[in-house]
Amino acid sequence: MKKILTSVFLLCCLFYLFPPIAFAQKEANNWYFSTGTGIDFNSGAPVSMNNSAMTAYEGCSVISDKNTGRVLMYSNGLNVWDSTHNIMPNGSGLMGNTGSAQGCIFLPDPGNSNQYYLFTGAEVFSGGIDGYHYSIIDMTLNGGLGNVTATKNVLLFTPGTENLCAVKNSTGTGYWIGTHQYSTNNFVMYELTSSGISAPVLTADGITYSGSFPGGYMKFSPDASRIAIGVCGGNEVQVSDFDPATGIVSNSFLLSPVASNSSTYGVCFSPNSTRLYAEEENTNQLFQYDLTQPTQAAINASKTIVGTTASYAIQDMQLAPDGKMYCNRSGNGYLAVVNDPDSLGTDCNFVDNGFYLSGYSCAYGLPGFPEDIFAVNPASLPQNQIASNDTFLCEKFCINFFDSSTNNPTSWQWYFPGGNPSSSTLQNPSQICYDSPGTYDVTLITNNAFGVDTLTMAGFITVYPTPPFPVITQVGYTLTSTSSNTYQWQFNTTDIPGATNQSYTAMQTGFYTVVVGDSNSCKNSASVYVLISGVDDVSGYANISIYPNPATDGLMVEWLNGFVGDEISISILNALGQEIFSSKQSRSIGISDDGRKEIDLSDLASGVYFIEIESQNIFLKKKIIITK
């Protein structure tokens, strides 16, 4: 029986799977950052660009056409450039700052597909007095290249920090814009919907940001369930829970501190929101935290060094349309790359010189996008299904497993605790053998281009003990097995039809095997060799002659001292013990006066047979051979 079990992939906060204003991945297919440099992801693989007109030391943002991937506009928080790399009409004099970690971010207008919002943020070293603002760009103006409208530099609040990020709301009808007040512990959230920008939602939670502490990055997790902040000027990372239905932040806690002579600037979640990355300046290291751990202490304890850069430090980190995470290294001509950011620990595959910028160098910042754009879509992930030819087997036996997962996995990692072998990277591993009784888990981890799925089936395999070897005793030619639930006798390894009792009488020379089974259908066996002689006189009675032997068409049974007794039974059996002739004879019927009985063999084929003669006083069994 083939068993199939399917994983239920739970990303409880991916409520925005197909929202009305969902970003297509092509909207993040072009990046411009630093001075003149950029990356084009439209081909599926990153290609270096050098056609940008922008200089951006830190925060910047770009947005591309959701259908074609063509650049629409980009900004460093001070100016907006159109797709021809010219500053848009009314596109200068914005209230951002090129020295702000997250100086700006573009968002589509949920109420008007031809308009975009550009949010800008101040630099913290000015005390955040410039605060946060927004402007609106109308793409129907300037011949379709866009124009910053009269709605420009509208103040949201002040003083502010350098934190500015965005993620979809719970209904998929808008976005939350995440910021933080200066000199307080207030998170400030604005909801952008078709009705415009809401009143701020303030949550006092976590540490107070003052001095240079809020100069790092603030990122939503792609599934919108958490917020992380790199406490620049300190040596900590703050993680908080986020409610995308209300905009409320809660349960803030600090991750284990970095080196005392260092600070944290950049943070980034993995696409499936289960890993958090944070960089440590001065020590040149990149850390990963496992957010699937059940407690804050366990998350802290999961801190793992996953990469070390040859540069001064890793600064900003940003997820990309190719599922990888790119890391800025100020003044260097390469970006570092985390190739598998969802993978645990060093399996994330950090490469320091991961992407060459074609002779250009990077500064501190990479372009900002709404983080949900990079969320793992459960419909694209592998959906694991484990199949096997059975889930119950007996000790010392083997089983075959099959991958029935959907969404085209490209790699497989199986784990079979208690099995031999105990792991496999084959799609369909076979002959996994279990040597000891018990119940055993099976785990399958699959990957495709969109991510990973892990399915563990607890107690999926049950292994029953093999029953003890049976013991065969022989009395004459009758073989008897020790007691069991079921029996099957075999002759020379072939099942004897109908021979399913505890005892069996051997009919010819050869190997006899009994296969016994218990209540779990587990089997064991034992064999004996039985030698049957030409004349088998079980009772020792020697006054009967049977001839000719070999015979052709007839057989004569003769009582040498005359027939004794009132009644006698004569049977002929084939080699399998099946009776093919039987009669009961008396003194007056069928036996001549001189004690002879003739048996017609003309209907029998050539072969080995047995004749049994039994009365009150005798029992004789003899092998006869018929030749034609």
C-alpha cells in the first residue's frame, strides 16, 4: 500500500498573497545607488549598469514598470530622476538627505494607478528636525515621464530618525509606512490607502532613540509580522512584533550585543521571514539569527557568524528579485551576496566578492523597496509530499521512499533516523533498511528557485520485531513447527498449495521450509532436509508387496500371508500430498482369495507418487514411480 503525506506550509502572515495592488517583482527589477552605478535584474540574473545620474551616499529608491520592468524613476531623497535620467519637473528640493540611512522610498498610490508617493526622511545628526515628508508624482505629465505635483514636501511629523520602510497592510489594499520618533521610544506608523494617508499610529515600545542611536536601518519582515532596527551608535539589534491590521508594535526585545567596539547599521530579513541578518562594523562580520526559535533567549543563542568581509564593514543589506540578499561594502567594487538567505547558518552561502560593479564602487546604501515585494509566495514554494511503499515493516527489512512534492523541487535532502542509510539526497531513495523495532521520523527538505520547504513526519515508520526462528520436529515423515499465527510450508523454496497447517507430511526427498508469521505479518522461517527411501514402511509391516515399481498402467498390492482383517484403506497421493485415489476394501469385495488387489494407473501421468495402506493392524507408505 502506497502512503502519501503532504505538508501544510504555514506562513501565517502571508495574507497578502494576491492583493489588489500587489507589487509585481518587475517593479524592483532595477537598482540605482551610490554614484552612477546600478543593477538590472530583468534577465533573471543581475547585470551591472552605469547609466545612473544620481549620487546617493546612503538611502535611495527606484521603481520600475510592473509589466515591463522598465525604469520609471529614482531618487536620493533630494531629487527625482525620470527614465531618461533627467530630473523631473519640480523634482528637486525634496526634504530627504543623502546622509540618511533610509532617505526615501517610492510607493504606488492605491487610489490612482498613474500616481506614486515618494516619502523622504531626515538625517539623524541634525537632530531629526527636518522630519518625514511626502510628495506625489503624476506619471501622466511630462509626456509620460512624470512630474512632481504641487503636493510636495508635505510634513508628516518631526523630529524623526533615519528609519523609513514600508510593507503591505493586512488586507492588501495599502501600505504601512514605518518610522520612529527621535528622543522617544515611539514607533510611528502611517497607513496609505485609496483614501490617502491615515493619522499616525503611535506605539511606545522598546528603547528610546536619541543621539546617533537611530542612524541605522529599520526593516519589516516580508511577511509583515516583525520589525528589526539596527541600533547604530549602540551595539544591539531590536526586534519587535508588528500587527499589519492595526499598525501596532509590541514585544520589542534586544538581540545579543555585538562587539563592544562596534555597532550595528544594516539589518535584513530572509524572504521567508525566518532568518534575520545583522552586520557588525569594525569586526567585519555578518550574523544570522534563527527566528523560528521558540523564545527570545533561544533566538539570541542562535546567533551565528555566516560571513566575514575583507572590507571595513558590511552596511546596507537588501533582498533582490532573484531571491538573494546583496550587501553593500563601502568603497569596494564588489557587493557581497548571500545566495540562499532562507537557509540556516552557513548554509546561506555568503560570498564576499559576490557581484562585480564593473569598475564602480558602492557607498553605504542600497535602494529601498516595500519588503513584501520579496516575500516568499507559498504558491511558488515546493509543497512537500512524502510517499512510501508502506509505513509498516518488519525488523531487518527495507522500504522505498518517493518524492511526490509539487512545484518542481530541484534538490532533496532526506533524513531517516534509525534507517540505513540514515540520509539521502536522491529524489526517490530506495532500500532504506531498519534493523531495530520502534517508530521513526522521516524528514524531507526540498528547494526550488523560490525557496525551501521542510516536512517532518513524526513516527511515520513503524518497525515490528521479527518473530523467533521456528523449530521443526520430525516424526516419521511428518514435520511439525513450533506454534505461530500462520504457517506456509515450502518444498525446495516453492510454496506447497494448501500446506498452511502447523504440521505437514513430507512426500518426497528434498528441503522443506516452514514460513511462520505473527500478528503483525512479520515472518521468519526454518528448513530441514527430508530423505525418503524407496520403500517406506512406517509401521515396520513387511508382509505386503507392491509391484511393479516403476509401474506403467497398473499396480498390484499383494498380501504375502493372505489378507488379514475385515477392512483396509488404500490411497494414492501425488508428490504434493494431494489424494488422487482412495478406496476401502473388505475381505469379500475387491481382494482376491489369494490376497491380491490390482489398481488401475492408466489415467495417471508419469511422476512420483505415494501409496498408503492402512488397516486396524498396519500402516504402510511407499513411494511409487509411474513411467509411460
